[in-house]
Amino acid sequence: MAEQSAHYLATTSEVPAFDSVWELSDNSEIERIFDDILQHKLKDDIAAQALTQLARSQGLQGKFDLAIETLERSRQKSNHVIPHIRYLLEYGRVLRSSGKPDDAAPYFKKAYEAAVGVEDFYTADAAHMLAILDPTTGPTEGRAWSEEALDTARKSTHPPTKLWAAIILNNTAWDSFDQGDYQTALDRFNEATELRRMAVEHKETPRTKESYRIARWSAAYTLRHMDRLEDAFTIQKQLLSEGNTKPNREELVILAERLGYSGEAEEHKKALEAMEAK
């Protein structure tokens, strides 16, 4: 574990690489890594940031009281601008996760105000969280928080910040899909897909690859609902060549049947049965 935590402490322009810990999927493992990171001799600003991420992992496991205690340690360690923004963001997330969205909103608003003009990654993050809490509000009259977050992320030249655009586009695409506006949904899924492709090129990890796959599946799913069956089928076949998943096979059964490829439909049905039997 010591070697692993040292890897995450590699720095570029004083920016800790430990944010990539979030590429892991197990929150208990994430918590252990941040615990270990904090055993290293760190500058106060870096330690304060690591503590906010430790608190985030604790909150995601439902350890809300412990997360609040950890955030208090962060606040005492450093109140400089970036650690403070991260403290506000994670305090808001813990409150939201613990069922207190109204209490969380002021923290996200303070984080947004502190981040504007300082760091676009956290500006987009705070605006995105405010959009989740209340999609009807925004920073100014007639402008929603989701629009603010998306605009910030689109303008950024920082790859991690641009990924906020992919997240927001995915969310708003499904909103459009649910409203029956398939063309808008497809446009947003396609833009998100391109951003996810760029993320894989920037840094190929299991998480970036899976996010890219999900974005393409979503676009193909929308194409099916637009009766663009061959286009959807082509994408789903490509995804199958990259990995066998249940959602992929389920779509291929539907598409093959509708396109009249009865033999291939049976092949995918048998593959699904085998997956479900395991």
C-alpha cells in the first residue's frame, strides 16, 4: 500500500495526482489509500486536500459523522483557497448524501463563488452539484446551473474539467430522451461520446474506457428509438467486439429481430441465457 500511495502523491505543477484514486470503484479501498497517503509527510495544503477526499470516501460509505470529523481536520489544516473550495464541496456532498439537500446547497454556492476565476474544475463541480439539487435555479436570471456547469466545462482546456461536460451532457441527454426529444438526446450523447474518446486518448484506464463504452451504447440506444436500426446495430456490434455485456446483447437481440436477422437474434439470445445461467 505504501508504494501505491506514493504513486498517487506524484505531482505536476504542485497538483497532487491522488485525485486519480477515484478511478478505483471500491470506496473502502479508496478510504484505505487516502488514509495511507496521509501517513506521508505532506505540505499542509496537500494534506488538507487529501483529507477532503478521505471524507468523501467515508461519506459514500455512509460514515457521515466520521466524514464531518475528517472535514473539520481539513479545515484546521489549511484554509487556503483550493483546500477551502474542496472542503466546501465535500461538506456539501456529505450533507446531501446524508439526506440534507437544503443544508448542502449553501456549501455548494460558497464553493462556486470561491472557485469562479480561480479554478474551472471546481467551478463546474459546484455548479453541477447545484443543478442536481435544483434544476430550476441558476447563478443568474434565466440561466440554469446545468448551463453554467456545461459552459464552464466546454470552455476549459483542462482534460479533467472537460469531463464535467461529458457528465452533464449525459444527464441532460437522458432528460431529453425521457421527454421524447430523441434528436436532442442523440446530439448530446454524441458530444459526450467524443469527450469520452478524448479522455481515453489522454489517459486510458478501466474507468475512462468503460465511460466511453457507456456513451456509445447510449447513443445507439437512442438511435434504435429513432428507428435508425442499422446505425444502432453497427455501434452495438462494435461494442460486442470489445466486450460481452448483458445490455449490449439485449440490444442486439432487439435490433437483429427488427432487422430480420433471425439467426443472429437466436445467437444473441443463447449468449444471454448463458450469461444469466452463471
